[in-house]
Amino acid sequence: MILAEDMFKIGFLLIIVGFIVIFLSMMLMVLSHKGGETKGGGVILIGPFPIIFGSDTKTDKTLVLLVLILIAFIFVLTFFPIAFWR
């Protein structure tokens, strides 16, 4: 059985790993930039309400699709947890 202390450690570790991945991806982007156009975007998810921003419409459409998938996944885990925790 997983204790609350173990869950806290796993969550904290995932946050640290996320920061490291973001930092490394930014460094790779800066080091591999050879001129031209750079595209990007982001999502701020406040509860079920996403705030989506991007540099072009293709990025925005991709982020909308990813957010819809994420919200559906969170919905399933929230309202049907028994199927995943057996």
C-alpha cells in the first residue's frame, strides 16, 4: 500500500523532473537555433478552464487537441477511479 509520504515524494520528484526537462529543452532550442522562424505556445490550465496561447494557428490547434485529451483523461480518472486502482 502506498503511504501519503510516498505519494508526496513521488509528486515532488515529478515536479523536479518536469523542471529539468523544461530547462534542457530550452537549452537545446537555444543551442540548435540556426535562424528562421521559431514557433511555440503554451497552456495554463486553471481547473477545467484552459488558457491557450501560441505563435501561429497550427500551434494553437495542436494545443487545443492536447488539452481536450488531457481534460478527458482527468475526467475519467476523477469519476471512474475504481477501474484504474484495482
